[in-house]
Amino acid sequence: MRAATPAVTFDSDEVALLGVLHLPEGEGPHPVAVLLHGFPGNERNFDLAQSLRRAGYAALVFHYRGSWGVGGHWSWANALEDAGRVVRAVREEAFAAAHRLDPGRLAVVGHSFGGFAALMTAAGDPGIAATVSVSGFDFGTVTRGLGPAGRRAYVEIFDGELLPLRGTSGEELVGEMEAAGERWSLAALAPSFADRPVLLIGGGLDPVTPAEVHHRPLVGAYAAARLEHHEWATDHALSDHRVELAETVRDFLDRALGGTALTPAGASGGLTEGV
């Protein structure tokens, strides 16, 4: 069977989420990677989807409620719910059969807010076989140290990113983050990944999710997990590391979903800097 790129939809609270499924050639069933974009989603990682398709993976990119023309309104909680619903939907028998998918070999791959969403979603869903967080945003760490000046700064930052979104404001988003508090701490999720492979990638030149705040503490927290981790001298979008990013994610998923065991505390040999 030939490769294809069908448009797909998923219901979430009576809102149709729009997605694009990148299907590889062959009868399958194919392993699946669900790609979770960030806030607001300027980088949607279609290059990763194409790279994964060439390697034999079905790769899904979709939009959360209230983003990029999708109905409903944007909130952190809505996006988390959407991620969980989509991951469950692609494993449903009818959807998997129609698109030649293997629901037993599913990974979530997220960037920025999507990295947070990937870890949060996988922690609550043992059917997710592997998890990738790239430049992940740790809400728990941010809110723990959020003083008045920091709060004002985040309100302003979030307000400046609302053009592709609907139904929210910087003030609402900061308030939601504060209300969640430690419930959205990524380090606290580590026990949920004791027997599942996790890939964490951070950027040493990232001003949005600085590695010393969002990446390195997680590497320590997840040290007992089946962890692979990298830190590269690049920005938040990994703008000059996209090929290496694609190769690293693909290699990780080949081992994580193909049955090759990862060694504890980092199959890559640990943290790599300045690559």
C-alpha cells in the first residue's frame, strides 16, 4: 500500500480537533507517534512527522481546542484533555484498522508545552509505550518560584502569543498555572516511568525553557527510569539542530518500540553538550 496523508478529526467535548496523519507505505500495522505541539504552536514539527514516516512510523500532528482555527477555547487543561483523548482515539480498533496502525506500539512526542503534555499524558496512560519531551516546559517548577515580577512577565509573554488562539488571556493562563501548582510538576511523575523509556532533550541556549530550570532537574529526577537525555547548544525550537533532532527521536523510537532494551540512566551515555 502506498504512503498517504489523510486529514483526520477527533471529538473532544463535542469539538472536532483537526489532524493530519502521515502514513508510511506498506500494509503495516505501523507503530504510531502522536506529535504534541506547544503554545501557541508556531513550531508544529511536521519535519519530524515526515522523518518518522520515512522510517516506517505513522505520525499524527493535530491541533488542540481553541488553536489554529479549531473550535472551543484554549486552556492548559483543555489541551491536556485533548492530548489524552487523541492518544486513546488512535488506539481504538476501528481507527487503527482503517489506518494500518499498531496500537500496542504508540509513542507521544511533544515540544515545549507539548513536552509537558507528553509527560503528563503518558504518566496517566500506561498504554503509551514511549515518551519524548523536547524543550519541555515544567509548570510546577515555574509556579513554585513565581513572584509578583515573574507573574507580570508571564502574563505579558502569554498575551503576546494569543493570535492563533481563542477564548483566553495571559491573566487566565497564569491563573490556571498557579491553581494547578505542584499537580503539574514533571519531576513528581518520575515513578510512572520506572518501566518505560523516556527521551528528554533540552537546549543550552534556550531562553524560553532554560535547561538549568526545565531540563537538567528532570534528568536527575528521572535517573532511575529508562532514560535517554541530551542537551544541545541550540535555541527553544532547536532551529539549527532539526536534522539531529529527527535522527535522535527516530533512533530512540526504533529501540523503544522495536523491542531493543535501553540501558538504565541513558542509553546515549548521558548528557551531551554543545553537539
